[in-house]
Amino acid sequence: MKGLARWCIAHRRTVIVGWVVVLIAANAAGLAAGSSYNSNFKGPSTSGSQLAINLLTKDFPQRRGDQAAIVFESKAPIVS
């Protein structure tokens, strides 16, 4: 660690430029990834969570516009 610290002190401009380049690259990667959020929880119709969503939509239609996902764990199979 002492060697790394000595090198960083001796080459402080290179270290600062390197950190600036890393920050710019991280910012560019974040912009490329986008900022659109997706709350579409639809998956394969055979998945357990999708069966639970379908069951809740069928039995509790007044709640189908809610933004929370509720998942129940059960040892018995889900019957729709």
C-alpha cells in the first residue's frame, strides 16, 4: 500500500485525470442505460408470481391498478 500511495503522490495529476475519466465514463454509462422505469410485472404465464397476479386480478378487481406487487408463498399449488 505504501508503494501505491507513493506512486499516487508522485503522479497526482495522472491520478486526478484518471478519476475524472472514470467519472465521465460512469456518467456516460448511466446515460446510455437510460432512466425509464418499468413497472410491468408480466412474465411467463406459468410462473408462480404471474399466477398470483392473475389470481389477485380475478378475485380483487378493485385493486388491479395498485402499483405494489404482493407475493405469497405456499406449499400447496395455486388454483385459479
